[in-house]
Amino acid sequence: MIRRKKRSREMRGSRTHGYGRVGQHRGSGQRGGKGKAGGHKHFWIWVLKYARDYFGKHGFKRHGVFREWITLNLSDIEESLEDFKSGEEDGLPLVDLTRMGYVKVLGSGKLTKPVIVKAHAFSEMATQKIEEAGGKIIKA
């Protein structure tokens, strides 16, 4: 904007710039309250437009229930067996996935070495492939 046409240029010499008594343009009263104040009153249209889900209850939490099963494929075990290995049992490497936070083993990929895998759950394909490779499964 051209500086000479600014409204503030017209207000030079005025003490309050058109806002009445000194201090009326200060504070949160000028903006309708602090934060979310007026959300159910004078800012209701703003809430409908930009923050529709701010008020009210939304669903519930099921404590002690797995929300999402953290899964791992056989191909991942095959690729990084040294990282997952947590000891040996009967001469075979033991992969304890319960310690690492994994819940279920899925059967995608190949398993070429015999391995003992410990987890909470196994898919049918994973069980079949582990046993075909000469390994064992342990359900925790």
C-alpha cells in the first residue's frame, strides 16, 4: 500500500486512532477473548468452519486390548537374522520377537535356514514355511 494513503497516516496527531478511550484497543477484549473463548457464542461460525470436532466426546478407549498387531514377515527375519537373533536353542538360532514388540509373524517371503521363532501369533503360511525349512515355532 502506498504509505501516504495508509489510514494510520490520517490518524497522526490523534491520541487513540479512533478506538475511544485510551486502552480500549488493548487486551483480549478487542479480539473477543483469549484462546477458545466464545466458541459456543460469538465464535460459533468459526468453530463450524475450522474446528468442527473440537467440542463433544468422540469414541472410547479399550484398555488392555491390542489396537494394532505389529507384524513381521519371514522375509524380514531371513534378511536380518543376525539382528533378530537372541540366542541358540537345540543348535538352532532363536528369534524371540516378543521381546522386540512384535505380535504376529506373517508368511511373506522365503526362509532358507532353520530357525526357532517365538511370537504371540503365527499365520498358517508362516507356520508351514518355518517347519518346511526345519525350524520350530514357539507361541508365547
